[in-house]
Amino acid sequence: MSSHLDSFLAILFADISQSTKLYEKYGNAQALKIVSGTLGLLKKQVDRHYGAVIKTIGDEIMCSFVDPDRAVVAACAMQEAVRGHPKLSAMNISVRIGVHVGEVIFQGNDLFGDAVNVASRAVDLAGAEQIITTGATIGLMSEDLGLKNRSIGLIKVKGKRSTMEFFEIVWRDDPMDMTLIATDTFNISNVPGGTLKLTFKGKTVELNAKKPMAYMGRGEQNDLQVVRPFVSKRHASLELNEGKFVLTDHSVNGIHINMGERKNVFLHKDSIVLTDHGVMSLGRGFDKSDAQVVHFSIT
């Protein structure tokens, strides 16, 4: 089979979030109609933004675009189309999207190569209604697109020696779409540095100047693995940034936090500065058992 190299295509993966639950809830026939209809809606946005659908893989589509601008704009249009569809919205259908630009190899009607591998990793990192891309893609995007983005940290990609920085594209304009944590209840400038200790079921991870970043989640690749049904594979990141320990949620179900006088703060797709000590519950509210929460303390 012949193959040739085509440099710097933008690859986009779009995946229906938690589609297996649809089959449990609606049965095979109805769930298949829902999945097919959702993928059809996504494919329309690919066509409208001059992309090409490479293949469908179960509840996921793989697409290509000639530049990152079209890929990211198409990704935003996909999210808006699903969220704005009355029937899909009523059923809480959502999609996860990953985008990366890089070299690809054409083999027949399929694509392979670095861009495909990294874009696949990006969609794995995405939660419901999220668009995740890479620093390399952000660097190639036009500034006049006006899209906001925020780093979710340095993450290991299979087959690469060094970590890559991934970003979330903030596609929603409505501030009510995201849970914002008020920061005026404490003075960020007075938050100490030092060491942050995290403990879950006897396993302890420490963040400090020597190890300034860590990840929590259900997947084995996390620094602190929290195996619970409602925890995402890459649920949250923690970073020591200018003397402050910043917790950022990347998950579907969010994080509940008790910290000092701030009881049961809910963090979802946003960041908060940790202070003093407390506990957090990933994915659902607090249980009576201490064994199900992550304890943290700053010294």
C-alpha cells in the first residue's frame, strides 16, 4: 500500500462523552440512533468548515483540516451545535474534542503519524464539553480568532521522551457555564509556598520547588491514583505557581473541597488556590468514610 507524507495537517478527534451509558439507558437500537444522529451533526460542522472526515470509530470521528484555525473553529461549532440541539441537550449528550497539528502519513483513505497520536491523547484528556489542544497548535493559531485558552499542564504522551503542554480552548461565552470560585474571601498574596502534601488511602504525594506539579485521577499515569467510579482518568492537576498551590479541575464531575472556614466548595472546570489544610472528594460529594477523600496540608 502506497503512502506519502503531508506536513502539518490539523487532526481533530470528537468523541461522544460516556456513550456506553446511552446503551444502558435507552437500549441498543435507540442508543445507536442517538449516537448516529450526534455524529451526523458533528460531520455537518466538519463540512461547513472545509474539513474532511477521515473515519468513524464507534462513537468517535477523526477529521483533518488544512490549518489549526479551521480545526479549532470547527471544534467550537461542534460543541455549540450539540449543546444547542434541543433533543440532545435534553438527554445531556455532550462531546469531547482533541486537536493537534503535525505531520501525518496518508495510507489509502487513512492517516497516521505524530499529529494523529497527539490529537488522540488530547481527546483522552478532554472532559464533557471540553476542547483540548497543544501548545504547538496554540502557537500556530491566528490571534484575531479571539479564542481564550488556558494551560492544563505538562503531560506525558506515549512515544515522546519529553512532556507536552496541553491547553483547553474556552469556547463558551456565558460565565454561568463555568463554576467560578470567588477569590475575594482570602488574600492570595499571603498564601505561603513550602510543601503541599496529598494523601489518599495511605499513598502520599508532595509538591514543592523540586516537584512543582502533580496530577490526580483514576488512570495509572497520575501521581496520585484515585480509583472511584465518578473520577475521571485525568481528574485534576496541582501546580506550585509563584508560591501558591493551585488546584485545577479538568473532570466531568468536579471536586468538592472543605478547606478551613470554606466548607464544601464545588470546583468544576476552574482553578482555586489551596490554603492551610483540608479534604477534597473527587467526582461526588463527601462520604462518611475518610477513606474516600484526599487529605491535603501545606507546611
